[in-house]
Amino acid sequence: MLTQYIGRRLLLLGPLLFVISVISFVLIQLPPGDILNMEVLRLRSAGTQVSEEQVEALRQLYGLDKSLPEQYWLWITNILFEGNFGTSFTYVKPVSEILAARVPLTAAVSIFTAVFVWIMAVPIGVYSATHQYSLVDYFWTFVSFIGVATPGFLLALVFLWMAFVMFDISAIGLFSQEYESAPWSWAKIINMLQHIWIPIVIIGMAHTAGMMRTMRGMMLDELNKQYVITARSKGLTETRLLVKYPVRTSMNPVFSTIGWMLPGIISGEVLVSMVLNIPTTGPVLLQALLNQDMFLAGSIVFILSVLTVIGTLISDILLVWLDPRIRYEGVA
Amino acid sequence: MTESVRHEAGPAVEAAESADVSDREKQELYTASQRQLIWRRFRRHRLAQVSIVMLALLYVLAAFAEFIAPYETSHDFKGFVYAPPAKIHLFDEDGFVGPFVYGLKGGRDESYQRIFEEVKEEQYPVRLFVRGDSYEFWGLFETDLHLFGVGEEGQIFLFGTDRLGRDLFSRVIYGTRISLTIGLVGVFLSFVLGLIIGGISGYFGGVVDEVIQRLIDLLVSIPQLPLWMALAAAVPREWDSIQTYFAITVVLSIVGWAGLARTVRGRLLSLREEDFTVAARVSGVSEWRIITKHLLPLFASYIVVAITLSVPGMIIGETSLSFIGLGIQPPAVSWGTLLQDSQMIANVALHPWLLIPALFVIVTVLMFNFMGDGLRDAADPYSIN
């Protein structure tokens, strides 16, 4: 049953990735004129003489003289078989080289954020439900409303502002200055962990808020059920009673929401990283788009989408493994 | 403990309470039409009511922006760069004189920071219906009447000014127009797109339906923002404000329709399987009557809820895109473009009023969420909660 489910999901993954690649390719082609125009304009404005023959040579180099389906084929086979995402015009470097350092950071921030959301939302939801209408409950209710309504980048702005006013820190980043261009080492990783909680909390805020409310609502429903009263009358301790039954049941819908949480987290990460100046894919994407460096931009959209889809798939499989009932409800 | 017991017995307590209520009121509840029940339920949701009033107010601001804003968006006051929000005084040294502002005098302090001082000798009373910058009202007639102001000699900057000495309050009011309508127009477009594509999907069924459903699954499972950014970046820079406005709306809805379509579709399918639909069908009610009498009213309310709850996403989308410079382009003003000025954090630290537009975004989104919650409760007036 489980293998069948995984098999079906894997089968669907192929077409899914194909459509994502087509969308990304369309995005690369989208700006008016072809992608060489910007490059030629820049070369000319920098005083470099570019003759028509040279433009033609460049055109052939990038395969721009071919039809669109052929170009797509060239582009996707290069990615699949050689890991070659094309060349960035602004960086004058292969796209894969630019992204190699940044994609893992994006993935790390996103995964940590998802974990953070769970770790925060479940206990707070349980506490709010068991202490309904208490001061703490009202406090978290208030926080969750604000959290849902505040886009991550605004939260990041406010955070930066407070950090600047109170601690005179003008940039957050992911590393202290001495580690910024240092090679990876334990010290650098520890330095990163000291910084990474800021984007995690900011990106995770909205999702934590939503999930906290779901958890609280589910718990309140469960606490009203007969079996809780029975368990209590039999003399189970309150903690044991909570953890053993209602919390477990309530957690199912919370966990199954990861499918729609992940795209949101990645979206949030892109913007928050720009504001906080974190060297993930977000800031590069914006710069690439502003410069119409489309191979770079398209590749980032492609990679982010593929990461999200695969992440969702993994979490779905884990979920089904944890709770077989979901299989029949058809998450796919 | 007593708290939770009381809650556990929720419906029972409610029943007991309603027994105390006079019989006449009970009769009213039992004989109330669905519309009355919905209204009754909605009235219980205080926050939703407050939200509707506040949102209505914001939309009035947007509609009458030229009249309510004391200045034009591009009116730059030389010598009033980064002036702080005006203090409105009621009393001067001699006692009560009604609302007025003092004149402002700009200068530099010892550390060469820009500072402004109130000039006590200059008093400008705040008056209603003053003449100021002229504008064309809704493209109908030319006028220079503004809701309030201090006349030509003085200046009133309720939210301070920006880096070019433009009145932030006026700009926020004008920005309301784009930020608030883009949400509505975007959701409307998404809805139409969803209806058309959903219609095709339902009409042809089979493979077409399957492909479209998978496409919807795909669109909701990949991150929206990078797609929005890439599409928005393709909008030509030389387009004028109105073209850009519509292009951004289209970009927002092309990516955003899938989520809305999925929610609505799910609702419709589950309603079709509800007991009362089956019961009606079994009793020999015609399909037409089932659809118009039983399904449409409920569909309509669910759709209204789904639409209300997806407006905030659109508003945040526009704000985010404009904030990073890919959305609405200056000289057009939206809350997002206003927030661009706060990208330099040192700027915000010295001039915190630059963050005021953020407050408008948060409040608006909050209000839409509350309103959606209230509507959702009201849409299903028979549920117990």
C-alpha cells in the first residue's frame, strides 16, 4: 500500500517537473526582445565595439538562432546531463557556480523554518486550548492575528529598525564579517547558527500563527470528547492524558498542512532574505530580474519550484507512513 | 476546570440559556428565514462588523483621495525634506484657540542632523474645505477644494514628509486607491479565470478535467512569489501607470487563480454530496430547482467567503512586488512604492514615520481576515460553534 502510494506519487513527479521546466523556460523568454539585447546594449554602453557578426556568433553560441522547442531541448538537456544552467550575463559566470553556494542556504533556512513552525505551534496551541480564555491564550491569539496579517518583509523591516535603534546594528546577514568570505569550517557553521534564527523566526511567524490557531481549535474539539472525560475520571494525570490522546489526534491536520506551508515558506524566504541581506537565492533573483539576466532568474525559479515540489513529496510520504488513514483521504 | 466543563457542555448550555429567553424570541428563531439567520450570526461577530466599517472607511478614502488629501502626490515642499509628523495643537499660551499647527523651521544641529523647530509666532489654524492644489475630480470637473488644510502660507504634514519633501499623508491616501483596488480587481480576475477554466474542466470532464486539476495542484504547490517576480519583471518599463496597474493585476491573478479555484471547487463538490441535496433528489425535486433553491444560495455564500479571504494575499502580493521595485512604478503611488523609501534602514531609524504605510497594509489585511471569519461563520448559520 505504501509502496503503491509512493510509486503513484513518483509517477506524477515526472510530468510535474516537466511542466515546471516549461514554465521556467517561458519566463526566460518572456522579456521583450531576445536575451542577447541587454548584453549587447551593455557591452556597447561600456564602449566595447560589438559588430553584427559578433552578435551573430553570440546568438549561435546560445542557440538563439534555433526554434523555441529546440532551444528548450538544448536548455533542459544541458541542465539534466551536464548540470549546466547557462551563463549569467551580469556575473559572466556559469549560473550553476553562482547558485552552488546559495541554494543549500535557501534549503537550510526553509527546512529550519518548517521545523521551527512545528516546534512553536504545537505546544502553544495545546497550552492555549487547555488554558482557554486565560491571559496567555489572549496573548497568543493577539500575536497570531498580527502574525497572519503581517507580511514577512514588513516584519523584517521592523526588526531591522529596532535592531538599528537599540543595538546600532545596521545589517543582519548570515555571518559575522570575519566569516563572510571565509571557507566553510566549524566556526563558520556555529557563526551561521548564531545568525540564522532571525530569518527563521521572521519567516516562520505567519505560518506559526496559522498553525497555532489550527492546533488550538482541534484541541478544543478533542477536549470536549467523551474519552477525555472518561480518562480523567479514571484518574489519569492531566499531562499523560493530554499527550497520549488529544494531542496526537489534533496533530494530524497540523502536520498534513506542510504541503501548502512549504511554498509559502520559500516565497517568504525570498523576500525576507532581500531585506535582511542574507546570501540565499532571494537577493540574486531580484538582481537578475532587474538586470534581465534571464538565465539566472529562470534557473532560480526552476530550482526553487523543484525543491518545493520534492520537499512536499517527501513530507507527504513521511505523513502517510506515520498516519495510514491519509492514504484513503487522497492527499495526492 | 469549571471553565472547560462549561465549554464542554457548549450546545447544552446554549439550549438552556435560550429556554430562559421569552417564547416569542424562540418562535422568531425557529421561523427565521435563512437570510435572517445569516444576519443574526454575522451580528454576533463583533470584530467582523468593526472590520466592515473600517474597510468601508478606507475605500471612501480611496474614492475621494484627491479631496481628502491636502496636497498632490508630487507636490514637493522645498526646505521641508523629512519633516516630522505635524503636532496639532488646541491651546496656545493664551488658552484654547481650536486646532492649529505652528510653522516649521528647518535647520541642522551640531552633528549636522536635520532638525525642525516649531515657530511659535506662526500659527496656522486647521480649517475645513480649504483651497489648495487643483485637481480633476474623477475626470469630471476641475477644482481645488480639499477636506482640510492650513492654506497657502502654512504646511500641515500629518504623517511627515519623505526624502523629496512630499506630504506622506497625502501619498498614503492616494496609495490607498491602488493598493485597495488591486486586491479586488485581482481577485475578480482570478475568479473569472477560475470560473472559465473550472467550467471547461467540468464540461469536458475526463482527460481535460484531469489535466486541469493537475495544473491547479502544480500552481498551488510551487512558490508564488518568485513566479510573480519573474512575470512582473517582464512588464515593459515604458508602459504608463494605468497599463502597469493592469499588467500587475493580471500577473497577480494568473498565478493566484488556482488557490481560489481549488477552494471553491472543493466546496462545491462537497455540497453536491450533502444529505439535503441527496434528500431533495430522492424526493423527486428537479435538478434545476435543487441548483437554484438549495445549492446556489450556499455556493454564493461560500464563494463570497473564499473571495474575501483571498483579497489579503493579493494586497500583500502587490505591496511586496512594489516594495522591491517590480510592481507599480513611480510616479504612481501605492503602499508598496511608499515602503521603498524604508529599504535603507538608517533612513527609517532617523525618520520612523516612513513605516506608516506598513501600518495601513497590516490593518487592511487584518480587517479582511476578520471580515472573512465573520462571513464564514454566517455562511453556515446552522453550525454550532
